[in-house]
Amino acid sequence: MSVSDARTATKTGQFADLYPYLRIGTGPKTLLVIPGLGDAMFDGEYGRQETWFFKQLFDGFLDEYTVYVVSRPRGLADDYFVEAMAQDYARVLESDTGSASVLGLSMGGLIAQEVARERPDLVERLVVGVSGCRLAANGRPLVRQLRSFALEEDWIALRSHLYEHMFTGVRGRLYPLLSRTAGRLQPPTPAAPGDVVTSLDAVLEYDGSDRLGEIEPRTLVIGAAEDPFFTEAILRETHAGLPDSQLAMYRDGKHGVFLEKRAGFTGWIRRFLEGETARVPQQP
């Protein structure tokens, strides 16, 4: 295998026959990625499309890192809240990947905080991406609307509604439209529809604001000021409550800033993981 092939080599499987995972690269360091709501919206099999997406998203890490994207089980219990999810991810770190830097995106950022709080010995550095210590007040009605679509198993409406609050500019107008039209040819395919409801309930239930001071690993809080789910106020509150943290915030961006500004977003994370001092990114 050439150096180039090893850099982007992938492997899929299940940890403990429960947690689907995608491994990308063979770098000497480990990055564990905890995905957001979208994790419940597909069948749990990391096929060609999912593998391509994550290889693109984390391409900049692969010279130094082996990246593990680890899913939650399919068929979640109704009371499977963030704290229980965090215990499962801690077991994966302990038994399968070893200690790692941990990146949680959106809902995954809630879980990542709890992993770092409960098992700081397993988390080298923590990144809370487009997430915070709790859901913003004005984001709660939006999540309840997503929940109603999930109860109806109207995945097209759920995805379209989510896109409206993820993207800005042309994307913010075009992506919801495409989801409702051409996207009908390839709708989301949850393996267990109830997992989407359970995941949204977990987001609505979680509030870690009074436990931020217990999180020991150095943390980067990175998001966007116009994110309706985790607003500027939530990002700042999360940053202020952590004992050792940095804040990176895009002024012009929503919940999907990690996709719209992928190169810059992942660049800030890489620099943080390598120990460089971050500052609030400015718009180009």
C-alpha cells in the first residue's frame, strides 16, 4: 500500500457488535468523532456515500490522525438520554480506540461534553462543534417541529426543515427546495424510526450548564453566531463556564457552518488540536 493509499484507507465495522464505525486513515494520533442527529437518519451501514462524505470532511486531518466516526446503536431505548450515550462512547474509547481527541458535532457535542466530564483520562482534547451546554430557547420550537415530523416518519419534511436552519444565502434557499423535489428520489432511511424521536428528545432534555466547571480537558467551542439551535449567547456561556477553553465563532453562519466553511472550520480544529492558540475567526 502506498503512502497516499494508507492516508485515506478506510475500514467499517461495529464495536462490541453495537456501535457502527468508519475508520479513515492510519495516522499516529486518534480523533473520535461523535456525529449529530444525522446519525439516526441513516441505516447505520457506512456505504460509499457516507464514506465519501466523511473523507471529504476530515481530509485535512489524515496526515496526522486516524479518524473514527462512531455511531450510536440502532433501536434505541426511549430513555436513552445524553448521559447514557456518553457512557457508551466512553466504553468505546476504553475498549476499542484508546484515549483520543474527541470532536462532537451538534447533538454529538452534547455527548462529547459528558464523555469529557465523566472520563477526562480518555479525552486528550475536546471540541464542541456547532453545539453548546444546552439548546437555545429559540431553538426548542424548531426541534419540537423536527420531532413532529419524525413521529409522522416524514423524513423529507424533516430534512428540508433542518436545511432551512442550517445554511445561508443561496444554499439556504436551494437545499430545502432540492430536498423536497429531487431529494424524494433518495430520502433519509433510518434503520429504526424511533431512534430519531429518541435523539431529539435527548437534545431537548439535556442541560449541562451547571456541570461545565467539571470538564477538565482543554476545549474548543466552535460555531456560528446565527445558529438558531446553539446561538452566540449559548456559545459564549459554554466557553465562559469551561475551566480551560477557547472560542471560535463565525459571525456569518448557521448550524451548517462546518459544511459551508469546511476548510476554515476544520483548520481551526486542527490548529487547536496541535496546541496553537486560536482566536475568533473573521469572515473573509
